[in-house]
Amino acid sequence: MRIGLLTEGGYPYVSGDARLWCDRLVHGLAQHEFDVYALSRSQHQEDEGWIPLPRNVRRVRTAPLWMAEDDEVALGRRARRRFTECFGELAAVLCGAPGASPGGASGAAGGISGSASSATGGAPTSEADRFANALYGLAELAREEGGLTGALRSEAAVRTLERACRAPGAHRTAREARVPDLLTVAAHLERALRPLSLDWYEDDGLGAVDLCHAASGGTAALPGLLARHLTGVPLMVTEYGVRLRTHYLTAPDAPPAVRSLLAAFQGRLAAEAYRQAEVVTAGNTHARRWQERCGAEREKLRTVYPGMNARPFAEVGESPDCVDPDTLVWVGRVEPAKDLVSLLHAFAEVRKQSPRTRLRIVGTPAGPEGTAYLGHCRTLAAQLFPDEAEGPHAAGDNPVSFEETGGPELPALADAYASGAVTVLSSVVEGFPVGLVEAMLCGRATVSTDVGAVVEVIGGTGLVVPPRNPRALAEACVALLRDPERRARLGAAARARALELFTVEQNIEAFHGIYLEIVSRAPVRRALLDGAGEPLPFAIPAEAHVSVRWTAASPDLAARSGPGWAASRPVRATTPLPAPEGAR
């Protein structure tokens, strides 16, 4: 099987999102070929280079999202009109404005809207169809003209967006957009729509793969949408964090008009990706609920947990008794979302009931904001726990330590979890808690806040308390510190659960099964031959070789003898297959 892996800001670059699980997936499915199509986010990311790639990665094609070179495409009069109509229709959908006339955007784009209307018996086009028609109209125009980078960055695009915002019926927040807001939104749309101008969709590109697998939603899924529209390649979308939710969390200070228009674009793009994808996978139930809210059909949704490498934690997990019974451990990236302030206040309550308890905070700051937050936490720890000496001639010793892995005391991540009896997670915002799974693989009892997918991951093998509640956090920690038998019981159950659900092996096996399922249902698009002239495996689905032709004249036979999807319409190969010897 040949898989087109679509990434944004991650694999195969050294740093970025979804890098680890993509690398493990490609290595784990060594029997299949991968073509990687990667969108980079910064010059720094490109300068860092790629991680070592296995042999089954046949090709890597990249394109930058952090810069746009002028494609020097000069659109003619008719092409400019088509662009204005398609982009205007897309902007109108984002603003909530009424649709164009039948001779408008989609009609100029090649009659896509007309075919959609006829398919629905002349019914009014839905908002989803309007967005899709405008998007694919832009894609077809970009393919014909050689790119739309210049057009999307032009003053005409900004004026078109402004007209949509000022149109009667547009949302109030869109009507209130000022010129700086329009410029910001236009710049974001140009960046997000940059894949329209790429040359990835020919027969020797994404058109040659058996399946497109988008490693995230949003812009990463857009090349897969275009490949499906232009060449019929089936699409699969995987999200461990829903892009629309990320937008809400990362843009709270943006002007209302900018926030509303960009959220509308992300929502429409997500809904179209979910509608066109054969299967949509979520990393946890929390993300899956968001996907359903964004329009994903429940029948398409699957939950595939991230795969963790259990080997580095095996030795610690198999030796649960080698712990310091009076030590709490926190491991992760130091940033405000981890709420170490509440953890320090909770630890002050713990010290009142268990004076010998120590707290080890192990992690590195996440950027400048994390560095400033770490300094604040150090200052707070010094205020809450002044150095206490056992005697007049002894040096004081603060019960809270801030450390990083890689030193002589904590050479590896597993050593951090091994240094304490209880692992604590105090976050106020969390997606899939990787650190919590690592602690479970080490056989450690845990105390966590009820955020993100924490409850789903823990599943009754640890204690969960409300976020931003230091007193509840302290009571849970004290309860486990005072009960070693309960700690051991919960730790063993946590390790068993992690080994069953969250390992690399189960992740790879799940994706492999989904790949086979999608390709087995995909229509035959071409016949690929190897050097000896023989058909390549998976180039033609297995059902294309069945000698029996399913027809509508024998629905009972089809229902009894064949799959349900075969009863409605036969699947035929693009190139006719030779008849068996006995049939000639």
C-alpha cells in the first residue's frame, strides 16, 4: 500500500507537532510505502532539518507556510472574475451573508454549484455546499492558472472580503470589522489556503497514492481534500487536538471580528474535511466530542489512542517497591497552564499533615513565558517554605526542588517518576496527558485534576480532583502518602491499563486495520504495474477481481452472498480485466 502522509509543522522535521507518533507509525508499518507531504511553519524548523527516515519513505515534498513567494501569475480578465466570485462566495459564507446568484461564484468556477443543485433537485445550496463549491472553485482555478498566491495577497482579495462583511445579512461582528481586522483575516486566509497553489495533485504526486492520511485537521487536511476532489484519492483525518478548539484557546485576545471570521473558516474547513473523509480518528473521547460538534458523522469516527513507547519505563514499572515513600513528583513542561502555583499551595497543606514530605518539580520551561513562570514559582516556593535547618549549625533545606532530566540525579525521564511514590498532575488545560501515561507505565499512583482526557486515561486507577482546588489536591496526596497498600494497588492497575491501551503496538495495529478497511472499499482508479508488468499489491482492491458481477436485478443474491455496499452499485476497474480462460 502507498500512503500519502500529510503534516503541518511536524514530521519529518526535528521539532514540531505530531512528530513522534508519525515517526512510530512509519517505522511500525515497514511493509507499506509512505510519501510525506509536509508544510513547515518557520525558517528555524527548516534549518533544524529532518529526523532520520526509514527506507519505506519513498519521497518527501515540503512547502513553507511561514513565507510566500510571489508566483508571478498574472490572471486574465476572466480568471480575475472567477477568483473574485469564488473568494467572495467563500468570504460570504464566513460572514453569514446570503449566497450569490446562480450565475455567481460556483457557476463561473465550472458549474460545480449547478451540479450540486441538480443533485438536490433544485433545492437551495446549503452553507456547507457553498463553502465547498467556493473552495474547490479556487482549487481548480489555481490548477489552471498555475497558482493563486498573488491573487490571495492582493488588494482585490481584501476589498472582496470587505464587501462580504458589509453585505446585508452578514453577522454583526463581521459588519464591525475595521481595516486592520480585514488585513489580519485576509493574511490568515492566504496562509491557510496556500496549499491551493502547490503542484502536489498530479498523477505522479498525491494522485499516485492509495490513501491520503492527514496527521491533523486544518491546513494539513487541505491537500488531502484537494487530492480527493481532483483525483479521487480517499482521505483519512487524524486529530489528537481539534484545530477549532485550539483556535479558541490561543486567540482569546484577538478582536471580535478577527476571532469570529477565523473561527468560522476553521469550522467550515473542519466540517468539509470530516464530510469528505472516509474515516476520522480522534486521540481521545474529549477530542471526539469536539469533532462531532464540528459536524463529523458518528459512523465515521474512531478513537485511536496515542502510542507510547513502554520500553524506557519497563524497568521502573517492574520494580514498584524502589521508591521514596515521602516524595511527590511533578513532571512536564513548565508553563502557566500547568498551574504549579496551585500545586505549591497544595503542598503547603500536605506539609502541615506530613512534615517529612518533599516535592520534586521536574521539567523545562516552555519558551519565554515558561521561563518567567518558572521564576515566579521559585519565588513562591521560597516564600511558602523558608529554609529550615535541623540545628543551629546545619544548612537549611527547602522541601521543594526544581530540576531537569539529564543530570547525575535524574539521567532519564523514567528516573524522575521512579524518585517518588506519587505523581501529581495539576493542569487547568490539558489535551491527552502524556506525562500521566508515562507515570502509569512506571506503575505509579497518581493524583490529577479533572481536565481534558485525564479521566478517560486514568479510568479509575488514580485519584482525580477539580482543577484550581489546592485543598482537594492536598487531601488526595495525603491519602495516598499514608496508605502504601493502596498506592501499590493503584500503581499496578495503572500500569496494566497503560500497557493495554496506550502502547505503540496498539496504535500501529489500529491504523493498519483502518488503512486496509479504507482501501478495500475505495473505487478502482487506475492499474499500477511493477517492473515485470504485474499489478502492484493494493493497486486494485480485492473485490475488483471477483468474477461475479453484482447487479440490481438480483438484490436478494447480493444481500446473501456479497457485502452490503455491493448491492447498490457494482465496482468496476478503470481498465477492463481479462476474462478467465473458461469464459472465452
